[in-house]
Amino acid sequence: MYTALHLQRKLRSGEAEVIVVTPDPYMTYQPFLPEAAAGSISPRHVVVPLRRVLDKCKIVIGEAKSIDHAKRTATVTTLATEEEGTGGMEITYDELVLAPGSVSRTLPIPGLADYAIGFKTVEEAIGLRNHVIEQMDIASATRDPAVRDAALTFVFVGGGYAGVEALGELEDMARYAARYYHNVKPQDMKWILVEATGRILPEVGEEMGKYAIRELRSRNIDVRLETRLDSCADRVAVLSDGSRFPTRTVVWTAGVKPHPVLAASDLPLNGRGRLTATAKLTIEGTEHAWTAGDAAAVPDLTADEKDKECAPNAQHAVRQAKVLAENVLASLRGEPLKNYEHKYAGSVASLGLHKGVAHVYGRKLKGYPAWLMHRTYHLSRVPTFNRKARVLAEWTLAGLFKREIVSLGSLEHPRAEFELAAGGEPPKNK
Ligand SMILES: Cc1cc2nc3c(=O)[nH]c(=O)nc-3n(C[C@H](O)[C@H](O)[C@H](O)COP(=O)(O)OP(=O)(O)OC[C@H]3O[C@@H](n4cnc5c(N)ncnc54)[C@H](O)[C@@H]3O)c2cc1C
């Protein structure tokens, strides 16, 4: 989206046409997903409508399934091609920008595919929010202690910012919501963070990572380092330290891997499956092919070690997108290309409302100041003035009124009630 936005602004009339192929008609600002899960930002405001923002581009809602760069062709499936039963349509191009991001990196753990949920999309974030509140409703209504215990046990796997922020925000929301339940107390809930290495939040540095562990543990969150999830079959989370937790909630945020469409192309990949990129954001050894973001192994020119790649994060992705667009324009106009060079500025993470941790430009912050910095930083980064204003308005309203604690889980099955009325089967319990 950032590349297309920049191109649309800078292209001269008639110079080129930009086609954006995207499965969803919106761009997701992923760093706001934990706040969306907590109900601090409504789901519509963490996404940016592409048709409105990219009004000079042609938007194709579909998914690139394969790319034959030698023939300058992408095969794209759309809802229409599915309806028609064709295998997809071919889009030919002169220049290719391939930036499909990453997908969750999973492991063959028993039960994972059946019971776990990821945390990369707005649907997952809102689904998880509804699910957590629903578990509190189940716990409040059941007379079976085993059902209650499983409902109130929440296991998060992966201590990077996605896992820690999602857990921090959801625990905070559930703790607040508990005041409206006569028989669910915050201390009845078990929140568990499972991390395979000896630290969490490597992005904020060792000291701040240790602070984050202390802060989470002070809220009774069970942080287990050097521990792995071995199984979650039959809704029992079995950890490598031998402990077993019956649970209805396993959130998997243990890293990302490049999008599978990259392997369905004739473009060069490195050992980790990322596109081999040059510092100019071209794809190595090819012409007229460009890449950026999580999918691209872009050399980090600021690193002391040779061969270091830019880490997969938004900080690099949005900056690369701008340089990429400028380089595409320069190449169209026969001008020299620029190198992408950005020294990692550090990171900010929210651990719940008014709680955070930050290590940015050498400055370490914790608690409220870090949380404020997290909000200010991301507000400055979320694209378009329109989104900024909406998010700010929501935060302001949330400061004036009580938190919203309603679960709209039935939105996921909108026809269920009608089907029942029409004599169908009731939906199976999730
Ligand atoms: C919960 C969470 C919190 C995060 N917090 C931070 C943070 O605080 N700071 C930070 O720097 N980073 C953060 N990140 C990481 C950051 O969001 C990603 O690094 C960044 O979004 C990568 O940008 P991208 O453009 O490469 O990929 P994406 O943002 O994933 O965009 C890729 C797009 O390509 C589309 N696509 C995929 N496949 C196809 C296909 N076959 N055809 C067409 N389109 C396709 C996808 O639908 C998507 O819209 C966070 C991530 C998560 C999940």
C-alpha cells in the first residue's frame, strides 16, 4: 500500500498504470491489533480502505497464486474466478513489486492446527477478543469445575511483540471485565506465556525484556522461559517442562515465515525462503522485479556483521516501501537508484492499558511513559490523516467512558439463528 501510494502521488499522467492485487480490500496496521483485541480501537479503524486511499490505482481483490517473471505474468485468483470455476486469471506486467509479507511459522505440534489461533489479522484479533469474553461467560455459567478451569486458562506461545502485546492487552481487558461477573475473579484466571528462549521481547533489549517479565509476573501472569508447547491435542496444552493445562485457548505467535507465494515464483530465494534482494530493493539477478517488507531479505547496510538482513518488522517495511517506489520511478525515468539504509531505531510495546516498555534511540522507558510513547509513535505511523483522527477520537472517548466489554461472537455465525428457526441443526459448540 505504501509503495502504491507513493507511486500514485509521484507518477506523471500517462506515465504508468499501477495495479494492486490484494486478498482484502484493506491494509491492516498490525501493530494496532493488540489494542483492537482489547477493544481500545474498533476493528474498522485498524484497517485502511485501499479503494479510497489508492484512488488512482486499479485494485484487484484477489490472490497471486504463482508468478512467472520470465513471462512477466502473475496468475491471480479472485472471487469471480472461483465462482466461474476457472483456475484464475493472468495479469501481465512490466514491473513487479512482490511484497506479500509473512505467514505464521507453525510446527507439527499435535492439536495445533485443530485448536490454536494466530494473531496476524484483524479477524483473528477480534475473534480472540470475543472468544476470551465467551470463556468468561462459560466459566460463570458452568457448575463443572473442569470446564470452568479450562475456560479460564489462556495459553500464549511466543514471547515476541505480537505474543506479549496480545497477552498483555487481553489479560488487562479480561481483568477489567471480571468486575462485571459475580463469580469470576481476576485471580481465577490463568494466563500463561510460553517462550522457547531465555528472554522475551528481544526487540526492546535485554534490560527492558527483563522488566516486561517482572511486570507480567506481578500481574500473576505465568511466564515460562526456555519452555516449548509439545502438544495441545484434546484441548490440553502440554509443555516441555512436563506441565499440562486443560484449556480452550491456545494463541500461536511463535514467529513468521515468508509467504508461500514466493516459492511459487521463478524468483531467487535465500535459505530462509525470503526473496534475495539488493540494497536497491530489486530482486537479485533479475530485471524489473522489486521487493520489500517481511518477504524480502534486504541487506542491512547499517550492521557491523556482513550478510545481515533487515529484520521483518513494520519499521523497515514502511521505509523500504518509500525507497522502492522512488527507485521504480527512477528506473522508469533512467535515473540512478538509491540504496535502502535505515538503522533500527528500537521498539515500543504495550503491556496493557497505561503499561508499556520501550527502547528507542538508546532511551529506555517503562510503565506509563512507555505506553504513552507507544501510542504516540503508532498514531504518527498509522497511514492517512483520516485513520489518525478516528483512532485519536476513540482513545479520547475511551478515556471518558468505561471500557466496552461486550462479545459479539455470534457475528461469526450470522445465519445460525435463522437456520435454527428454519428447522436446521444448531451450530456445533466451538
Ligand atoms: C500483532 C503484531 C504486532 C506487530 N507490532 C509491530 C511493531 O510494534 N513494530 C514493528 O515494527 N512491527 C510490528 N509488527 C510486524 C509488522 O506488522 C510487519 O513486519 C509488517 O506488517 C510487514 O509488512 P509487509 O508489507 O511486508 O507485510 P504485510 O503487512 O503482512 O502485508 C502483506 C500484504 O500482502 C497481502 N498478500 C499476501 N499474499 C498475497 C498474495 N498471494 N497475493 C496478493 N496479496 C497477498 C496480504 O494480504 C497483506 O495485505 C507486528 C506484527 C503483528 C502481527
